[in-house]
Amino acid sequence: MRTLFVLLTLLVFTGSAFATPQMADIIIYGKRKYVLYEVPMLGLWDFEETRGYPLGDGRKKPPQFDLRSTANWDGYEAEFEIRDSRLYLNKLKGYINGKKQLNEQILPEYKFPTVATWYTGRIHLAVGDANEQTGELTSVLVFEIEQGLVKSLSFHEKMQPDWTWNGFPEPEESDDGKE
């Protein structure tokens, strides 16, 4: 009986060590495509609402995308671009009820490409290398975005970004447990 318990415990705890890496969005800058470390769609959609948490900051509930791959739990693919001092959402694709949906079919209130006015945060583009073990990036362009507009651009030889959906550090909790 004890052996069975140990085996089941090992199966439960080692299974999470083999999680599927998630597919990242793409961003175009200067005619080159890069992996997007941030998740600008989270400025518009609140996926926590779909997981049972309340909406509280004005973001919308996302469409009910089909789960077609464990490498894409959110169910959509997005392509962004920085040009003309703006962050654009060029393409949005997902499957809903088994049917491929594109751009205005998913966001009918927008005409594509559209300025991502819902996004305020940083965008980190690693034009050099990314060390997967340490999380350090080399030759990094950092765009400060406010409601879809590029407010500033800086260059860093090396850095380890805050790995959050909007590139900002996580807010620190106060002593009473509230932010």
C-alpha cells in the first residue's frame, strides 16, 4: 500500500515538471519578426474571469476559443507591429465552435490593423540572444507604451525583464495583504 502511495505521489508531482511551453505572440519591428514576451491582449481581455475570478478593472471576458493545442491554452494567435510610434494589432486568429475566426470576426468593434489602445506597458525586443536558463536578454530594445502609443524607446546591452503580461514589475503587497 505504501509503495502505491509513493508511486502515485511521484506521478502527481513529476507530471507538472513536463508542462508544454506556451506559444508566444509575434511582433514585427523594422520588417523583422520577434517573439513577444509580453501579452498585450491581457490589456483587453481578462482570462481570469474565465477561470472563475471576477472582472474588476474594465477588461472584457474573452471569446470562448477552442483549445486546439496544449501549447496555446488561451486559444488565439496574435501578431503585433510597432510602426509610426504606435503598437498595432495586425492579425488575430482563433477557433470558436470548430470554425476559424479572424480579426473582425473576433473583435467586431475594431478595423484591422488596429492600434492597441487597450495596452499600456513595456515591450521588450531581444535583438540579441535570450538565455533560457537565466532569463537574461542581450541587446534589448524597450518600448514604453501608453494606450497603444510609443512614449519612449531605450536600448540595453543586457537585462532581465520583469516577466509579467505588461512588462511592469508585479505590484508589491502591503502588510495587510492588499495591494
